[in-house]
Amino acid sequence: MEPFRVAFTADLLKPDGTPTTSEYDIGRLRADDRIAIKILASTPTLAAANLEDVDVLVSSPGEARIERSSIPKSGRLALITRTGVGYEDADVSAVTEANVAFMLATEAVRRPTAVAALTMILAVTTRLLDKHRATIESERLWTSRGDMAGLDLRGRTLGLVGFGSIGSEVARLVKPLEMKVIATDPNADAAVAAGLGVRLTDLDSLLAESDVVSLHCLVTPETRKLINTQRLARMKRTAFLVNMARGAVVDGPALAKALHDGAIAGAGLDVLDPEPPDPKDPLLRAPNVIFSAHALNWTDRYMTVCAELNVGATLDVMGGRVPSAILNRTVIESAPWKAKLADYVKRFGGAGR
């Protein structure tokens, strides 16, 4: 019997099949003799030829692009499951047209990224890094501590640009800080916002009102360089910008100039464009900015949960069930996709989780 074949991108498994990160445990797949593991070579774009015999693809955002040319002609591929929530590197329309479900690791990412955002908000508004330097370089900087007053967040306004899974979780976490929270997102759930006491508004109003602006939106043609010179000018000179989304959402040179000119008070940047940054990038020398190497949400359990979600989704499909967190949900109602699941049940007997 032809095995149920699961392909992993090279960032997840080494050539010998061991995980690149010890916390990424796929032992349940390896223990099932009906499942064959395939490790893909590292390439900028996934090639269809390497996916023709694959039932499930497990990949990470940013590891290899999934383009229309990546879709195998065999029609066998049923699911792409990811270790993150980004999908700007994937042609989801082409994936959907091919009747392939596309799943995000929402449950793995939501809380760690929201906690990371809160960490960055607190770090930049308390001037933590400046005070760290004042301690290390005490002979030169200790007496300047009086110029390093932080921002008391009680009663201040947090503006969330993006109010999906992560943005709404940030709103939950900041409640004890007694901040006012506003958000902008064309797809925001008004009921969720109301339940969290979040006022929905437009982007320009949010930028003008907020004491801290925190970015949690996807990179799309509409959001690329969303925060540019004109929009930075709408922010208060005392306001801070935090970016936990993608570097391309911000115009880097414009932000560097705004920081150098004192047009805003500071920034906390987990992400940059490009990554890693050019050593000559003026942002790296801007005042009042903290960086965290696109890794602030990387906890000891992050990849553990990603593995649980990827393995669980794989076994769900093999057992004829619909996994959770499917992005392109129209696929799961299509006859070709249902036929794939029915065939798996017939071949593998409805494998359990």
C-alpha cells in the first residue's frame, strides 16, 4: 500500500530526519508505519516536482515561497500546515484553486506573540534599554537618569493596527495596565472588540490618538509600507511605535528619520525589512529603539505547540477529518477535497489522533 507521505521543509528537519529544534517532536508520525517522511531540499521556491507524491506539506513562513508553479499536478496534495501564521510568501489563491487546505499554527503563535508585544511596549515606554546602558556605563551616564523618565501607561491609549487573533490577545493582556485600547482592522469582529472594551476606528484617527501604536497586520499590497513618512507625522511626538508584524509594514528609512528627528519618542522592532538587516541600515543607529531579531515570541514551548498542531492536523487529514485553523475554508466544502479525505479513510481506516 502506498504510504501517506508527509513532506517537511529543510528548516524543520535535518537530512538525517532529526528535528532542527529539539522541541519540534514528530515522533507520533514516525511511529506510524503507514506514514513516510520526506525532507525537502532548501530552495527559495518550492518545486512542484518534489511535491507530486506528497499528501501533507509542513512548512514555515519565510522558508520557501509557495507559488502557483509550486502546486503539484497530481492533485494528491491535501493540506499545507505551517509553523506560524504568516502567509505573505504563499499564493493562497493558487493553493485554494488546487483544492488544498492551508492551515495556520494560530494557537502556537497567539499568546507568545501577544506577550512579546506587551514586553516590547513595556520596554520602550519605561526606557529600559537606556537605563540598562546607564548602569553598565555608570561613570558616564549614571547622572543622566533624570532624563530617562518612562511613560505612565494608566489612562494612555494603545492603538492596535490589526485586530485578529494576536491583536485581540494583546488587548486582553493589557487590561491590568488600565490603558484605553483602540484598533483598526477592516476585518475586525465588532462583537469581540466590544467584549474587550476596544473602540474600532480608522487608521489616521488611531495614529493621532495613540500613545503607543502596536502593529499586528499581515503584509499585503495595501499594508506594505503602511507606516510611512506621512503616517508617522500623524503620531504624537511623545508616542511609541511597536512592530510585531512584518518589517515591510514600516518604511524603514522614514522611521529612522522620525527617530533621529525626535518626531516620535521611540520604537520597539521585532521585525525588519530585510532580515537580517544591512549593517549600514540607519535604523540600527537610531536613538530610542529596541530590536529583538524577529525572535521575541520564541519561547521554550513555541515549537512544541507547533509540532503538536502540525502532527495533529496531519493525522486529522489521514483520518478523514477537517483540521482546525484552516485559512481557505471554501476548500473543505469542495467535492475534490472531500474525495481526498474519503480515499484516506478507505486506505487507512480513519486513523486516530
